[in-house]
Amino acid sequence: MTNHKLPQTIAIAGAGLLGRLLAWQLQRAGINITLFEAGSFTPDTPQTIRAAAFTAAGMVAPLSEAVVSDEGVYRMGIFALQQWPMWIAQLPATEAPLFFNNGSLVVAHQQDTSELEQFERELGFVLPGCKGYQHVNQHEIHQLEPDLHSNFHSGLFLSEEGHVNNREFLRLIGDELISQGITVREHTPVDVFPGKIVTENGEENFDLVIDCRGLGAKKQLRNLRGVRGETLHVETKEIHLQRPVRLMHPRYQLYVVPKPNHRFIIGATQIESEDRSPVTIQSNLELSSALYTLSPAFAEARIIEMDTNLRPAFMDNLPKVTITDGLITANGLFRHGYLLAPAVVENVLAHILKKPEPIFSALLNHH
């Protein structure tokens, strides 16, 4: 691969969010793509280790995540809010929308209003002068989300936030990859090297290799770690939400994200552990009880799934793109998968397709 010629063949290791997005866009650019996946390519296959993108709630929340990260994450998140609708417009139309841009709502019970105030102080510290949110009172909260409990007297409406119907998106883009003729090699763990993929059957050479394996790359990325997250999925016709709702609490920040077909995802614990075992009783109780305090109508909701996964993260919890001759590594989305994936993908595409680098490239690149 020279500086003047695009690669003709690219191997992508990992068919999670980054791998699928890159395979899709690079194939559209006329490059021959082979996509390797250690598990099943169909993420809802039982008894398989699934990509963190499947477990995630799909939030694109630059303001909320800036509070626990930095301004760079916010900037990449604002880019994501612009990029997701553009990508989704390139896919076949679906009955249910794949992207929602209705903002999000942050609330706290009266005894926990100090947590809400602390959230706003930290937001102002990271993003001085930010105008992407507004204070809302009890009446305004009811106007935004009539089905929430009436005892919420104050909150913040974050207008610069959205969410993706992530599981349907992963399914749809998977179908699109197959229809594009991309070679998908599932149940094929790999080791990656510049210009080379090694499987149990031997070596295969490519013009370029892109490593998007998430935690599967830990053997080669020694500073990568897994952070356990647990989510609860419920179904009820008794309550309707227009947007994600966050509940501030001294021990945890619960979020509830509405999904099609009267479903909701509730999360998320964040535990420094690489344990993939099922959800604990303690986590289930905390998530369920906090959900009930948002609205008593959730008491009759049916639990349809409890899920756990490991988010790939570096020590600073920020993503990294490492570019060397014949190999690009993109990893470390942590809990910001749908927020940061567009920036990471556009950064990698700019390098491969010889396009101007996005303004946030300096935040990602490690040569």
C-alpha cells in the first residue's frame, strides 16, 4: 500500500459496531472487504459472546457523557448527532425509526437535588457557557414526559441528545453487508499483523488490516481492559417515554431508554471487572427499584431480558486509533459506543480514502 494508491483488499477483525460501519462504508467506496468475527455474525444468536454494541442502550448523549469525560467527547458526540441520520438515510427504509433526536431529561428526587446540582456544576466546568440544556420545573417535566411520577419538581432538559434503535440498526446493517457481497467469516478468531490475518487454518494476506475486536484485542493491546455493564430490558404498554430519562442518585445514575414495541432498556451498572456472568441480585434490585420510583406504572412491566457485557476501555476511558503501515487499530469506545463510533469511523475513513482529516483527529490518532 503506497501513499498514492488506495488498498484493494482490506481485512476487518471484529464485527461489532466499528467493524460493521467500516466494512459498510469501505465496500461502498469500492474496496474488497473481508470481515472476520470470533463469534456469531448474528448478534441475537443464543449462547454467544456478543459485541458490546448489542448490549448497549444506543444513547448519543454528548452533554451527559461530557460530565464524566471531557470536551473532546462532547465535540465528537455533536458530530455523531449529525452523522447518524446521514448514515441511516443510506440504509433501506424501516417501519420503525432507527434514530431519535428528542433530547434527554435528567431528574432527581427532592432528597437528591444536590446530585442534580452537582451534575450541572460539572457540566458547566467541562463546557463553560454551554447552552444545550435548560432548567425545567414540575409542570415542564410533565409536559415533556406525562407518564413520569408527579413528585419530580426540577430537572434538566438536554436538547442536544438522541438515541439509536441499536439492535435493529445492527441487524439491518448486517443484512446490508451480506447484500453488498462482503465476505463474512464468522466463528473465526484471528490474530492481526500488518497486512496479515492469522486464523487456525493459516495466514491470509491483505493490503490493509483494521483491528476492531474490542476486548478481543486484549492479548495484543496490553493496556486494554474490560468494564462490566449490566442492563435490564422490560416491556409494558402502561407507560410511554419520548426520550431517555436519567435519574440522579448518590450511588448510581439510572437511565431508561425507550425502544419500539413498548420496550425499555434500563441501565447501567459500571463495574471494574471482566466478569461476564449473569446480572447479580443486587444490580437487579437497584435497577428495578429505581425504575419503579420513576413511575409506579413500571411495577407491572415484564422483565424480558437481563444482559451483561464488557466494554473495551483504555486507562483514560477514551478511544484510540493507531495507524501503522499495513495495520490500523481502532478501540476503546468504553461506554460511549454510539456516541464516539462516528468520529472514530470518519477518522479511519479519512486516512484510508485520502480525505481531509476531521477536526477531532488529534483526539484519536496515535501513530
